[in-house]
Amino acid sequence: MTSILTKAALISLLTLTQLEVVLGIENIIFVTIVAGKFPIFQRKRAQNYILRIALFPESHYFLQFPGLLD
């Protein structure tokens, strides 16, 4: 357990967390721009559909490692 708490590991975790936040915000902006091109009555449905497509690879990644969900 002590090897996880090294200075290099904590810096790497902080860097990864910051990248995830930035990329998450970028994805929301992208979805908003793409959904904005749909007619008004279809925008909400398009946003939900695009977000489901975007989240599928990430959820699939975590399901490959059953030990992470315990």
C-alpha cells in the first residue's frame, strides 16, 4: 500500500484527474455544439443519444476489470 502513496504516483494521479476533468468539459461542449444543429424538438433526444455513445467505451473499460467494482 505504501508504493501507491509515493510522490510520483500522487502527481500522476493528480495529472490524470485534471485531464479527465478537462476532457469531460470538452465533451460536454462538443455534445452541445453537435446537438445544437438538430431541430429544437430533437435536441434533448440527440444530447442523450450522443452522451450514451460517448460513455459506452468508458463503462465498457471498467467492466473489463471486475476487481475495480468490488
